[in-house]
Amino acid sequence: MYQTTYHRASSVDEAASLFAKSSEAKFLAGGQTLLPVMKQRLASPSDVIDLAKIKDMIGVEASGDTLTIKAATPHYDVATSDAAKKAIPALAYLASLIGDPAVRYRGTIGGSIANNDPAADYPAALLALDATVKTNKRSIAASDFFKGLFTTALEDGEIVTAVSFPVPAKAGYSKMPHPASRFALTGVFVAQTKSGEVRVAATGASQNGVMRVSAIEAALKTNWSPAAIDSVSIPASGLLADIHGTAEYRANLVKVMAQRAVAAAG
Amino acid sequence: MGVEGIGARVVRKEDKRFITGKGRYVDDIKLTGMTHAYFIRSPHAHAKVKGIDSSAALKMPGVVAVLTGKQLVDDKVGNLICGWAITSKDGSPMKMGAWPAMAPETVRFVGQAVAVVIAESKNLARDAAEAVVVDYEELPAVADMQAAIKAGAPQLHPEAPGNQVYDWVIGDEGATDAAFSKAANVVKLDVTNNRLAPNAMEPRAAIADYDAAEEHFTLYTTSQNPHVARLVLSAFYNIAPEHKLRVIAPDVGGGFGSKIFIYPEEMVALWASKKVGRPVKWTGDRTEAFLTDAHGRDHVTHAEMAFDTSNKIIGLKVKTYANFGAYMSLFSSSVPTYLYATLLSGQYNIPAIHAEVIGVYTNTTPVDAYRGAGRPEASYLIERLMETAARQLNVDPAELRRTNFITQFPHQTPVIMAYDTGDFNASLDAAMKAIDYAGFAARKAQAKSQGKLRGIGVSCYIEACGIAPSKAVGSLGAGVGLWESAEVRVNPVGTIEILTGSHSHGQGHETTFCQLVADRLGVPISQVSIVHGDTDKVQFGMGTYGSRSAAVGLTAILKAMEKMESKAKKIAAHALEASEADIVIENGEFKVTGTDKAIALPMVALAAYTAHNLPDGMEPGLKESAFYDPTNFTFPAGAYICELEVDPGTGKTSFINFVAADDFGRLINPMIVEGQVHGGLAQGIGQALLEHAIYDANGQPVTASFMDYAMPRADDLPSFNLSHTTTLCPGNPLGIKGCGEAGAIGASAAVINAITDAIGKNNLEMPATPDRVWRTIHAA
């Protein structure tokens, strides 16, 4: 790791102002990506501004038809949150599958979506649930937030403060974990909104990061059942391929994980 | 006997310090004036080093020196050696290129060091390393073994044309051909034994401390065999004569073979310490471990097995290509030859065997012994062949094995080994009973009704351990003897120190070795301490590998104990005015049998050291040593059966049951033995399902971190169902066979046999990742 200056912000405003004063600052949440990258000397921020101890950024709240997860809430807290389990059990379940226990105790939803790893779990939930990303400047619809590999709509210095999820009628998540990293080799989140819209999002599959799967959405719109997906064909082109999964395998996983997510959603 | 004697499940003495963070590993050691080394490593798989400009780095804060491969050669530091000479079938010696500890001219794998920065801290050294400019001229590289042996392939070493190290044969080719000509059935199989990265929990580390006044070096290092390290460093590398070099291997966090070898880093640290006049510390990180710790396995094999009309094996032909990486590591040459092909008879009567092994250089990390070393490759091949044969011959796989089991001992195989004892039917019986083999068909049908593909796989392994008789290994090309030594010191107050040439890096010697003493003397193990891992304390030893520490190392302790007890009995008899023949040792006392006369061990010890009243002519003191050289290898064997389900939608494997019935001879501490089996099985299953060290076509490692290299985790593994069937090893007085490698040797074939049974397709390479299994299921 190179020399850097560490700041522990006590408020979102303080974090933003520290950022503005630094030459090449990075925000630190759970540190599950930034710290390994810094240790490998692949990142050399002048300043590291820690958001994880800002009280206003931690917590899970349900209110009416909305579940709000504040950005610095660790995955473990979401996985074990009564509010989350009651409002959107599939989301709590997704959080329980992220990485391993050490990752879940540290990693946060804000850090995960701001990093937008193409195999991260949360982006699938945000996209399928039509969530809204709250920042210190604005609100961004999930479908506008994710912009491809490791790219988001966030502007320089903009801080994710919370994510709010409309409570769906039904939702389910199914994931084939990457055997080494435990990211999603492919994970699929399916949701049926209270207004009857069907949204399906896959992570770990596309070369462009998290994606909606319109063919499966159409099939489920007609018939919300695993069997409805049997006849859907997912093309392998444009899908990720690496030593742990060919593009064809991932195409298969999109379908199989979607079927299992639907089965889990009931 | 007693609660802490042989056979007792004694809790490990050493664990208190390990689990409370009080272990003392190399990186925990800090010496006054210590500097830190950071190696500059090649990013290319093959390149000329045209120049190294360290001028900017030398001006940076805290930099003490930047040393290069050229300086190392100029100082006449020796090249790394390979300690086992193999002769090709044409009579020529193996062909090896030179391996300097830092490359002066040519780098041949990604991660090979070209220079080292010595600085006041590791971070400063790393900062300066980034300022060192190395001018590389890239050369064509070859990482794939089959590509490396083709005409026109990039050549690694001028000494080894065609990238071939040797072409070695074993067995009787004529007799084998004759057997095949009479065969009723021939079973053919191509298998790849995947390359593995060892990944001990503690990365390698070294601290070298040169004392200019004494012209003496001390090396703290992560070694499984510190005396062998000193021998090699002294005899071959011109570092220092043995009496001027102390090697200390303190607590070492796992080795699995990867810490047997002498690596460039400790040689460079020693040399650099003298050059800069200060202690030099190097601690590798995980990336360096992936790039530079010797890898394991990496074979490609074609095999054919001939059967007669009654399904008896009549012949076996094997041709194996073994990847050695870019250089020949210390024992690498022996692994695919004498540690592999000599086990190709497995548990079976095979009258004729012929095997050919071709060793190949590639632009990859050197390959050497890794848990099992050659024997997992042999066992995997034979047990995959047996399964394939059972399917082809349409007989039950367990039954086919029984038809061919060796049942008479001793048994001379056609490939050197003379099995001393065993009961292969007993271990297979135990495993089949434990897994309810008879009920499998019903369970498979039940699983099928739930959309799951269930399979069962048998693996009956044998290994040659307790490595072993010096005369035998010497005749096969080993550069060292493989005996072990021990010393028993009874202190004047009756406490006991055992000095051993074995080295514990996770095996629990500090407990098991004490149990032998407790067993013989009836003293609590708290009265006994084990001293190991320091060439200044222990006179000599060959270290720990090849499941040898109990069979060889503990027997050496037994021999020293017997000498010590004999003297102590004389002292006791003299004190008790009894005949030496009437003295028995019980509960820490020397008793006159049949009487109530006794003298406690501390009083005997005190008498030995005060020497006020010893038998006439007896030397004072109570300390004895012994060297023990066994007459044969030991032959642990067993049967593993795995039952699992494959999810046809994802190709994912889920274990239902995994049973292991091992014959390790006598068990000293069954709990520690179970731990050894658990760890070995985890590594065997890891190889079968998860682990694979991969290079791209240009020799760039693809799996150089845990984000890509899949190490098995607890939730990847089943709960193991272990049992033991016992035939005592006749080759050593304790009847021990060794248990350290069995799991890694036997597990892989059981898993792959079970998956291929489940999916109904025989050809499936390791690691059987979900992707690979799914594609195999759906392949045309």
C-alpha cells in the first residue's frame, strides 16, 4: 500500500467537504474492493474518507411500501434484519449469500453498488426491484444508475446515502456462486411488482454488467412459473466467459437461476 | 499405555500457542538492525534481461542496496540443484538447464526474480523496486506441455533439446506387450492430472543474519527440513560451510511439500546479508506464493490395461508427460518417476507393467512434490482405469477390484515395490458397509425421482511412505540418505527432552512424540518436550515429508529411548540392589518385578548426573541418541467411497456421504490421525472439484490469487465418515505406516468416479467444475 491519509467522516456533509479538499480522494465503505486494490498498489488515493462510521448512513427501515437500506449498512445486518426479512425476504436472502462471513460483516450495499462489479449480487436486486439510489445530491432510478462494468451514474464526489426498494408482490433470488471468489458466477433476481410488472435482472452474466432479461420477463408476465421459462432461449453472445464458466454455461445459468428464483418467490 | 500413551486421543500440546496467537513464525522474528528484501520479478514468461538500471532506486529513502542476478553469479553463488538423478531409457543423464537464484540473463517464468532491493522497511523496498528499470526483450514462451514438445516450440534451455528433461522407463516392455497380445479386453484411458498450487497458510519467509566476526550465518526459514537446507546451502551453493551456518525452522504454518525445497529467496537473503552487513528479512505475500512456491501434479497420461477372460488384469501400459515448469526443483525429477510409476500396480496383482515418463520444460512455475507427490497421480490413474474397466466390462466396480486384489504378502510388484502387508478386502468391506453400498441402487432411483443424478465412486489406494531406506533410494538416484535421527535427554530432575530430525509444521509431533515417551515410561506428557527445527540443537535429520515422521522419525526416538532405558535400568538395579533383568518401568518408576521395591525416574536421573553411586565403569549422565534407517517403505492403503448428487441444471456436485477406511498400521493419536485424513481428503477433493493452476498460452498465470484459484472451504466438503482397518507394518517396531498423505492420494478418484457414475459419461477431467460437468452432461 502507498502512503495515504485516512479520514473518518462523522457526517455525509463532512465526507463531501473532505473529498472536495483532497486531490485524489476515495470514499471507503466496507473496503472489500478498495483495500485489496490499494494493498496491491493498483490504487493510490491521496486521501481515504471512511463513510462506514457515519451514523445516519447505517440502518434498515420499512415504511409503508418501501424498504430503505442506508448505504453503509453491512450485508450481515441486511441479512439478519427483521424489517428486511419481512418486507423483501429475497433481498435479505441475497445479502446472506454475498461473499463469505468476513465480507458480509464489512461490505456495504452502498460500496457494492458504487463499485458496480459485474458479478456483485446487489445490482441484480436493485434493477429487478426498481429501486431508487439516494445520494447526497439526488435520487437516481436503478435503471439509470448502473452504466456498465464498474461504472455508475455517480458524479465525482457524489455519495450514495441509501437505497429504497418498493416492496414487491413477489420476489426471489437464486445464485450460482463463483467457486473461488463467491461473487455470482451468475445470479438472477426476479420480482413481480404490486402493480403486476415483472422485472428480471441477472448479474455475473453479461459483459456489460447487471442486465434485465426481457425474454424471461415476457415469459413470466404470461405465466409466473418456473416452467414458463423452459422454452426461453438465452443467447451466449455478449456473456462473460472465464475459467470458471463459459458463455454457454452462463446462458444456461441465467435460465436455471431464474427458474429457481421464481420457485423461491412462490 | 495410560491416558496419554500410544492410542490415546490426547489434545495437541502445541495448539495452545497456535490458537492464542503465540506461535513464533519466521515473520514474527525481528533482529536488531534488520533490513527488508523485496524481489523484482519478471512479468514475462520468457525474456532476455538486457539491463537493469537501479540508479534512481538507490537514491530513494531507506534503500540499502539493489542487488542483481549478475552480481550473484559474479560472487560465485551456486545454481539451484536437483537432488535426484534420473537416467533416460537411452542411458543418458537427465538434461537440465542452470537455475541461478536470480536470473542474470534469461527469465523463464512469470515471477522469476531478477533483482532484489534491500531497504529499511518492506514498504520502502517495494517503493524502490518500482523505480528499478529492467530492460526485457520478450521471447516466445510455451506453457502447455503438449505444445512444448512439438517441433518448432520455443526452447527453454539449450541443454535440453526439445524441452525434454528425460525419457525414462520402468518395467518389462516385452512381457507387457506379450500380455496385451493375449488380452480378452483392453481398457484405454487418457487422463490429465491438474496442476495445483500448494498454498500453505503461512507464506514462505526467510531471515538471514551474517556475523562478520565469526564468519557465521544464521538462517531462519520456513522449512520442512532445516538440516537438508543447511546441507544443500553448504555443499552446493557456496554460502558457508556447515559449521558456519545455522538453520532454524521455527513454527511453520503448513508445508504440504512446498517447504521441502531450497528456494532462491533464502539463498539470496544469505548472500545479501553478508553483502550489506546486516540481517535481511524476506516474507513472501500470497501472490509470490502462487508465482514461486513449487506447484504440484501436472501430468498428461495415456494408459491401457489388459484383462483376461475372467476379468483379471494381465498387463498395464502407461505413458505420462510430466510438466516440470521452467527449472528442475530440488526433488522434482523423482516425483513422476520413482514416487509415481513404482505405485502403478495399485492394490492389484498385475503381472506385467511398463511405464514411460517424459519430463518436459515449460515457461511455468517449477513443479515438485506436493502432498502425495507422484502417488496421487498413480492412484488417480489406476482407480480411474479400474472404474472405466468395470463400466466397459459391465461388472460391479467393487467386485472388479476384489477380483484383482493382492491377498498374499509380501508381494513383489513388477515396478520395484515389495508390499509388506495389507488387507485390501478388509478396508473395502469396511468402506462398503459404512456407506451401505448394497443400498445404493435404491437411493439412486429415489434421487432420480427428484431430478438429481446420484453417483457412487470407489477408490482403493496404496502409497509408499515412510520415505525411507537409504540404500534403496540411493540405488534409485537419491542424493541423500533417508534415515532419521533422535536424541533422548533425561534431565537431572527427570524431565525429558526429545531432539528429533523430523520437523513439525502442523502434524502435531509435539504431542504424538511425547505419547511414545509417556507410553514407555508412564510419565505425563507435560514432563516431556520435543526439540526440533534447529541445526544447532539437533545433530542431524532429514525432515518431514512423505508421511515419514512417525514411521521413521518416531522409530528413531524409540531406538534412543531403548538405549536410555537400558542404562536407566542398570542404574535402578544398582540402587535397588536387584538384577537388571528384574527391573520393569511402570508409572514413572523403575520397579523390581514382583516386589514393592521401586525408584522413581527423577531419582534415577539424579543418580545418573550426581554420579555418586553408579555401577562400576558407567559414564555419568542419561542421554542417548540413535539413527534409524528402515529396511523398506511402508505401505498405507485404504478404500474411499464417495456418494454424491449432481444437479443436472447447473452441473454442481453435492456430497451425500464420503467414507474412508484406512490402514495406517498402529495409530499413536487417533484424533491427530483423523485430522490428517480430513486435511488430505480436503486437498484431494479440492483437486477433484476446485483447484487448478492455469496459465494462458503465453505463460501468464491466470490463477494467481484466491479470487481465481478456488481453494476448498469447509462448505465445499462433506462430513467425513472415517474408520480404520489395521495390519501392523512389519518393517518398524511400532507397526506404523504413516497417514499424512493418504487423503490427498485416494480422494480424487473416488470423487470423479462418483460424478462420472452419476452423469453416465466416463470422460471428465479435473477439476470437475460445475461448468465442466454441465458441458459433459450436455455434450453430444
